[in-house]
Amino acid sequence: MTIHLSGPASQLYINGHWDFPAQMGRGVGFVYAIVDKIQQKGYIGRKNYKVATGYRKGASSDWHNYCSSSASLERHMTGRNIKDFEFIALEEYATLATLGFAETWSQVMTGVAVNPNWLNTRIEEVRWACAEPITSRHIERLRAVSKRIPGGPEWVI
């Protein structure tokens, strides 16, 4: 069963393969979930819209075509049809601090560290204050994704 998390079909957004109910590219980046529709496994990560380090610092990133930098997810996807996976942008954030916090918050709320159906192998620490709250849209979209991954915690929010 495919759950469509985007807005009305009449809207056309140039978001690459990312499912999101608005045109992406605002803020500094987005938190995402990748769902294996066949094996019911998932991964939560984040992507910056601009390259943060190195000689390309400040240049646009490859976010339209990006899958993940996770080695465990790459191994899981190798040799598989890309159509077996859904690429869901949960929310965009305006600051790097909140983007990092929102990724960690999403991972903690879904229990990625204790549920083998999530392919995340670590959770980053949060060492800074956030300038914006987790949005209600983020919460709703994360809740919809996490219900599709077996063994997750019951939501309290």
C-alpha cells in the first residue's frame, strides 16, 4: 500500500524524487525518511541545500537526486529497484541548528536505535540551541511514516 503524503495532484513541484507538499529549496535543508515499501524498513536523515564544507562550500547540493550518505542504507538499496523505495521530505528548516535537532528528534521519536527495522546506525548529538520549533507538518508526516515501519513505539504527542 502506498501512502501519498503530498498535497493535491494538481500541484506540480520540482522536488526531484522527494515527496513534499510544497516547492522545496527554502531554508538551509530538510529532514527526510526513506521507506522500503517491500521490506518495511526505513531510514531518517537530513540534507543541506548548500554544500557545507570543502572547495564547493556554498554551492548548491545535489538534493534533487540525493538518496543518502548512509553506508548501511546504500548496502540495503544496492541491486534493488528504486521504485521499491519512497523518498519523503518531512520538513524544511531555516537554521542548521534546528535542522540537526529535527533529525535527531525524529530518530529518537521513532526509536531508530532500538528497532532493527530502521536502518540508522547512529544518532547525532545536539550541541546547540534551536531557533524554531518542530513543525506540526513534520510531526504529522513523521507519524504517517513511522506507522509503516513495524516495531516502532506508540506515539504520545
